[in-house]
Amino acid sequence: MVFIIPGCNEVHSLGQSETTKFLMKKEGLTREDLYLRWVKKTAKHVSRKHSGHVIPIIWDDMLRDMSVKVLQVGLSCRLGMNEGRNE
């Protein structure tokens, strides 16, 4: 198994360009929504291209201040701890 880190960290200026401001307003997105959309899209791309042989992992700095609810909805998954593993 191979892991890849596609970036997705320290994007503190996310949502500040005119393009992303327009997109956020048009679609009613928050910075968190925009970030999680990109993370999910990137993870799906890696998974499709590498059929489960390459697993994308990201640093948690941009996730730390998000609520569990925001993460669950944004990533469409169940989060929690189970025997030391995130689900």
C-alpha cells in the first residue's frame, strides 16, 4: 500500500479570490464547504486512478476547528473512534 499527501494543508487564504468568493456566494458555500469539496474531489480522483493501491492522506490543520457535524456532512462519512481507528 502506498500513501500520497496531495497537499490540502495551510490554505488559510482559501475563499479570498474573486473566483472563490463568487462560487461561495452562488452556491451558498462556507470556506469549510469549499475546502471539504476539494479534499473529497482529490481523494476520489486518487482512488479512481489507482484502484485502492494508493491512499490519499491529509494533514489535519484545516480540519481542527471544524465541528464533527460539518466534517460528516462535507465528507459524507461517519466519524468517530473505534479501537484507535477513525471511521
